[in-house]
Amino acid sequence: MSTLSAAGPRPVVAEPAPWSFPQPDRFVLSNGLAVQAFDMPGQHVLSLQLGIPAPLAGEPLEVEGVGLIMARCLDLGTARHTADELAELLARKGIALHAGVGERGVIVEVDTISRNVSEALDLMVECLTEATFPEAEVRREVRHRLADIGQDKADPASLASLEFIATYFDPKDRASRPGGGSHESVSQITAEHARAYHAATVHPDGAVLAVAGDLTGIALQEELERALAAWSSVPSHQPATGSQGTRAADAGRIVFVDRPGSVQTELHLGGPGPDRGDPLGWGPYQVLSFAIGGSPHARIDRVLREERGYTYGIRAGFRHRSHGGLFTALGSVRGEVTVEALEALLDILDLRGSDLTDAELAHAAGYQARTAPGRFATCEAVAGEAVSLALDGLDTDFVSRTVAQIRTLDPDVARQAWDRHRGTDWTVVLVGDAEHAAGVRALGRGVVDIVSAMRAE
């Protein structure tokens, strides 16, 4: 048996070098569509991501979820091709097309090899402008969405998230209801609703297209002008305004969703947080998220997982929205320690900025700064971030400024940022066996309401 030589000294990890988000070429097409083109040599599978401002708050109340159904049906039949024919055309050219919705609007994603970019653009525009929303396809997508809703209600983590938004946000605010609609609203959606929503929202006005990848030899602006000429703007079109994310007057309470016999308790806690326009910048909040709940070595897991063994892991951090934001913590704990785990978590979150050490803030900042280039190493990540920022009214320089702020972060700014949004009036949702509710109530952390899982579903 050979003997291993003694290990030498550990290598020194260098400080992160300055880094900037890729800078695009920008131009506006004749139909008004804003384009950001990122040339990323060597990445021959291009990512084209189109963001169309159509906030969920603009959906008709009685058919909420119609945006998602409309997006899912864009490639399921056009004036020229059936769903099967479109699928065959996309597969033959190695083109992936997907559409979905988010808080801010409709996102259409296309991946294609560079030599097939013309065909990819033609098929994308065909789906945008000539989608017919066949009755059978819409009914099928409605059934799929209803099945998804049933699955969400059966999964404790999804159920906790649904109960959280219903508790946290004002019932009049769109944010209080599922982004993909409820069982009641989705059940009402027809092909005619999908067509009407498409006609009302899918326009180039205010939209942005990000194209990222190796653009060598591609006359991109000419290709886009040719392909997108058929997608015309509507001068009178005014995109709906987004949800304000108004918090409910009675949000500061604990809701226990009773699932008798559960051996785990799912926990979802939250309070107000900043958006990306916060005066202190977004950098401190990314650092705080990592230091408090973003890794197994963060404050929460160091106590609840490593020291006490209550959980496999709880993740916490700041989440921006188009208006305002949230601080959330979520994960599951062993059922028999529900009370102790919640008490420990709330005690950790009671910390003040002055309790955060220079060492933990420096570690969190170093990790965030060092990993930023890796997070944006692919064309898909670059295009997706560019569209997300544009729909929020932000430029790609925002990412560079944020990383620079993190790399040179003053710990006192991070402490100030924590105190600025430190939660004291938490919204807490627990999904598990309500036999633990009496112990939770005894913590004195707020009103505790018990609801049945059947009612929540």
C-alpha cells in the first residue's frame, strides 16, 4: 500500500476580478420592437427570448389563467400549419420553441443553431401572428392546467406557497391568486377567450427581443426586419399595469393548514422587502440573502440543520417584484419539532444589522462576486436576464453595477439594508399536522388560524 505524501498548504483564492455583464448591440426595428443582440463567440446554439409586456393583473378576473393557456397554445396550430405539422417543422430543424407567462408579461423562448436562425424566426413569427387556438387544443391545455392545479394542492410545498400568497397579499390584488389561475377561473377558459387575450396583448409595442450567441456571419438586423415585418404594432395599444403587491391588512398572522398524520411540516414565512430600485442598491440584499439563508453555512441552516437536525435545509432571501418585494424563508422540518423549529427560525430573523459580522458578510459577498461570471456564462442566461431587466424598466448595466457593488461592499451598508427591511410582523404558513398548533400559539408570535387542507384545496 502506498503512502500518501503530506498535503501541502491550501492554495490562496484570489479576490474576484472586476467583471461586467455582456454589452449588447441595440437597435429598434421598424415595427417598434427593441432588440438587444449579444455576440458570444463559440456559443453556436442561439437563444432568442422575447418579452411582451402583458402583466397578469390585466387578465379578466373571471378567466384568470388565460395568459398561460394562450401562451401554451401559440405553437398548437396556425393559419398555415396544424400542431403536428409545427412540431415536425421545429424538430426537423432542431428548433425549440416555448412560451409562458410571468408577473410582468409573456415570454417566448426559441433555441436554434445559428445556421437555422432564419427558419426559427419565421416559425416564431408565424406563431405570434397566425396562431388560431383550435378548440380541441385549448380544451386539452385547460385540462392539463386543471391537473397541475390538483397536483399543486396535493403537494405540501406548493400548497404552502398558495396559502402564503392568499394570506400575505390583499385579496383585491392579483398577486394574491395563482399566476396560472384557479380551478374556477381556468374551468371557464375557452378558445375564444384565448384568441381575445392574444389579440389584446401580443404586440411589439413595448416588447423586447434579446438574441444571444455566436452571431458571426449573421446579418441579424436584416434577418429580424425581414421576419418580423408581419408583426405590426398597434398605435392605440396600452399594456396593462402590473400588480402593486399590496399587503393584506391582516397579513401578520400564522396560518396552520391541517394535514392530519403528516410527519413533516412545510413552512413558508415572509415579510416586505425591496425591489431592484432600492436606494441602497440591490447588491446588499443579494449578500444578505446568501449570509442569512442562501447556503448550508448560512445562519439559518447552521442552526436548524447542522446544530439541531430539524431540517434538510431551509432557504431564505430577498425576492424582488416589479413593485416592492419580499423576504421569504421556506422549507420543511420534522413534524415533532415544528414548534421548536419555528421558534428558532424567528429568533434568527430577529437579528439586527449590528449582529452581522464582517466575516460572514465578506464571505457572502465574495461568493456572490466570484460566481457571477459563471451564472451568466450561457447565452440562455444572458438573454433571459436582459429580458427580465427590460420588462422591469432596467438596463443590463444594472447587473454590472450590482456585481461591482457586491465586490466592494461596505459591511455597514449591508447592515443598514437589513435594518431597513427587517421583519417584525411575519406572515407564516405551516402545512402539517395541526396537533402542533397549540404549541405554535404558545410562542406568542401572532394570531394562529387553523384551516383544513380540504378548505385550502
